[in-house]
Amino acid sequence: LYARKKSLYRANFDNEIAPISAQIAGAEPDKLAEAARYQIDNGAQIIDVNMGCPAKKVCRKLAGSALLQDEDLVARLLDAAVGAVDAPVTLKTRLGFENGRENILRVAKRAEQAGIAAIAIHGRTREDMYTGEARYELIREVKESINIPVIANGDIDSAQKAQRVYELTGCDAVMIGRAAQGQPWIFRDIEHFLRSGEVLAAPSVSEIKEIVLAHLQELYEFYGEYSGCRIARKHIAWYTTGIPNSNAFRQAMYGEKSTAGQFRVVEDFLHAHE
């Protein structure tokens, strides 16, 4: 669960802001427990167990949301993770594996019995992937049935939507996923709106430029020349969506083979729109 080079990179928590939560996944209780201990020994302060990922490569290994097909195994995995560390263990999951067999209520109760500190629920099944709309009413059922904190997730793409999800679910917190791609300031926007009721103005191109360039520099440093250049492409595309002439810019940006060239093209494009 952690011996691959990519996993070791991700387990580097140097200079991270506390509290540090490390997510683990797997289908074997003893190995999941070992992974939890490794992360805590390495500096993590919270362990999050992934039983929500819908990706085929994860589900083929009976991990992620595929585990929702075997509630007894879910219970054994959660027992193992909670028992392995002296730190909070949380759970990220979905409504169930397939439509018509939503078992989130039973899974949530088993999680509570295992000692899980909080549960984050994406309001879709694995079958749904990201189609249709999140079913917040089922998250509300869970919230009304257990005593641990419930975190609502799915389709929360604005500060106003976050407020609406709080009202619909009665949840203790909301979790943002895809909506943060290309707009990491969404967390600031939501926090400010929930506290004051005021909608913050969208960031200017100058502000976006500062954020993007800082992000690229850290991404290049972390992943290196080859992977950094390629991984950055999707982030640049997300950041520049909606800016005039961004489609033509992205095609030019995709052709850059070096981090220096890519950085220069991005900087020039954003500077031209300041």
C-alpha cells in the first residue's frame, strides 16, 4: 500500500499544514492496519479510509467503492484500521455500489460501531460514477441515524450550494472535490459566505496568474521535469477555462515539452489578459 515510489512521494508531509490526514485504501485488514501505522509513524495525524473511489483500477482490486459489496469485509477493515493507531480514523464512501442496493445506512452504522471518528459521504453510488445528481436525502438519513459527524460531498460547486447542502442534509461539514479543480479559492469563498452571507468577487486574472504560477513551480519541484510538465497540463486547462482565447492557448500549451517552456507560455498568456 505504500512501497511504490509515487506512494512514498505522497507520504512526504514536510511543511504540511496541520492537521495532516493521510488516505489509505485496500482490501486486506492486516495490510490496511500496517498502512495506517506507517502513515502515523511518518507524521500523519488522521487516517482516512477510502471506500468511495469509483475508478476501475481501484475497484478491480476490490478496494474503494467496490468494498461496499461486502459489508462484513468493510467492518473488518474498519476495525483493523481503528485498532492499529492511536489517532482518529475517518471514512470516505458512497451511497452503495449500485443503484437499488444502496446500503450506506448499514455501512455508516458499522463504521460508528468500529470507532470511526467521522464519515464523509458522496451522494452517488459507484454505478452512478459522477452522472446524475447527488442524493442528499440519503445523506440526511445517515445524519439522523448515527452520532458521529457526517460530511456531505457531491456537486458542491459554490458557496450558495454549500449552504443549501447544509440545509438539505443537516450535515456537520461539507467536502469539496471536483469543484476545486482550477478554482482552489472556492474554500475561501465558502468559508466567507457561511460566516457572513457575503459572496466574494471572483479573483482577477492577475490573482489567478499569481496562484497558477506558484502552483506550477511547486508541482514541477515535486514531480520533476517529465511528469511535472504532463501533470500540469490538466491543472492549467482547469485554471484557464473561461478566459478569452483559452482553447487556442491550451493547444499551444499542450505542445510544450519542457517545464520552462510550459511555464513561459502560461505566464505570457495570463499576462496578456491582465
